[in-house]
Amino acid sequence: MRFRSVRVCLGCLAFLILFAQPARAQHGDWLMGTDGLLSAQQAPEGIFYSNVWSYYHASGSDFVTASQPRCTALEYCQSLKLNVSGSLDEFVDQNIIGWTSPYKVLGANYGLFIDVPFAIADASGTASLEPNLSQNRVSSSGSSQQTSAGVTKGSIGDIYVEPVNFGWHFRQLDAIVSSGFFAPSGPYNSKAAVNIGYGHWTGVFGLGGIAYADADRTWSLSIYTHYLLYGSQMGGHYTLGDVVPFEWGAGKTLNLNNRIFQQLILGAVGYAQWQATNNQINIAPPNQTAASAIKTLEDTRAQVYSAGPSINLLTKYGLFSLRYYEEFDAHATPSGRQLMFSLALAFG
């Protein structure tokens, strides 16, 4: 009876390792913090190009945490918990090319754009760029493949296409409605601990606005929220739950009355993300213990918040932006920090 109980407990532990959920750098396909102070502002009419560079770092013991409730039917099976440390550094360079047309639809300017990212990731321990619920993460001998001394990869990431972008412009309010998709263009291997591509299609719907507190539109409050619907995972028997990334910015615009340096915007920025639906794991559990572990992972929903300072400088050569985000109150995902720099050019 003792050896049978030991085998059961080891089986519980192996199953939890099998389905433990590593962290991802940006907590989802949408790279939060991309838009900054005026996140819900549609680009001016004409062709535009924006380069957004970001550096993200997270480290500690929050990369893998999977808890299994007490096995009530087996007196020797205790509550199990995994808590393994890791470190993650990710560099992303986004290249955004788009067009805002003069054509109106229900009073809104129509636009579109494409975002082609390139990323370099350096991960160690249990760190990864996306959650992975695949049993390929454990070898046939039962040993975990989630930890590593260090993995560095770099390539093109998943391309984002936004063919629907409508912007309304009123005296004290700008509004935007958008829709697009992420294509799994980045390299993905379901057996790898670190992937630059996420291995699934993703549908995106966006809604946002900027309110101006004064007639000169120098005080602004911007919010932009998206809804991401994940497709089924390539090479895996699961689908991640939908998420809601939310970005905000509050700023004060100073007119510099200079031919080269035209405007300075100072303010605060932040983002948050909540998982809106449960994960779906399409695996038949071999016993009640496995079924309980699957149920726990399906019901676990991630969330994270962040805030930080930002500065925008509008010049005759383009719009430059620098911002910093400190994450906090994270659940089922790591808490890190991010530095972003961007340059936007308009060609009327």
C-alpha cells in the first residue's frame, strides 16, 4: 500500500510538471505598451511608418507555479506545488507601415497598417515567451524539459495585419475602432522551450478614444482596449483563453514655438491585461487526479498591471517617444519591467 501511494504521488507530480504553464514576456500576442501616451489616436492622413523598439526583462520564481488540490480519495497524496525560477530578456523591433485615407465611412477616416516584428529572446530556467500546455514539454522518461541553462533565439515574429481602422475626430474627442489578426509567421516548435512565434492564429478587435479637457487639446486622457481570440495551438491539444489588453495614457502638451522642436508631451502611461475565458485542454484524463489537474489549469486566468512615465517630442523630422513600464499585481504570469522607444514618420 505504501509503494502504491508513492507511485500515485509521483504520478500527480509528473502530471503537474507536464501541464505547468511557463510565462511569456508580453503575456500574449499583443505587445502591450506599443502605443504610448496617445494610444487611441489614428495616424494623420497619408502614408506613415513607425519603428517601435522595446526591451523587456523578468526574473524570479514566478515563471512556473502550478498547484494541485489535495487528493481526497488517496490519504497519502498531498497538495503539490511547483515553483521554479527563471530569467527572461527580450528585445523586439516593430516595423509598422500604414495608410490613413481621406475617405470617410460614417464620418470616420478609413485606414490600415501592417506590423512586422523582429525579436531576440534570451531565456533560462523555466522562462518562455508564451504559455505552453503541451505534453511534449516532458520526455518519454518523465523528466521535465522546461528548464535549461540558457536559450537564445532571434527571428521574425508573428506579423499583425489590421485591415480595418476607423478614426473619428471631434472637437474634444477622438475615437477609434479597429480589427485585425496575427498570422503565425514566426518560427514555432511545440517541443521547444523558447519560440519567437506563438504557433496560433489570433483575431483582434479594438476600441478606444482620447478625451481632451481643454479647448486647445493640451490635456489628454487616452484609453485603448483590445479583445484577442486565440486559435488552437499548432502541435498541441489546447487553446489558450481569450485576453483583454488595455492601454492608457494621460498627458500635457506644451507648444514649444520652435521650427525644429514643435511640441513636448509629458505624462504617465500604463497597461493592464486580463484573461477573459478559460484555457481549453483537449486531453482525456487517465484518472480523477489528472482530471483535477487539468481543471485547475483550465480555470487559472492570468492578469497583470503596469504604469510608468512617458515623454513625446514632436519635431519637423518626426515624433519621438520614450516610455518605461513597471509591472505589478501579476497573477499566473511574471511581473517584469519594460523600456520602449519609438519613432513615427508621416508622409502626407
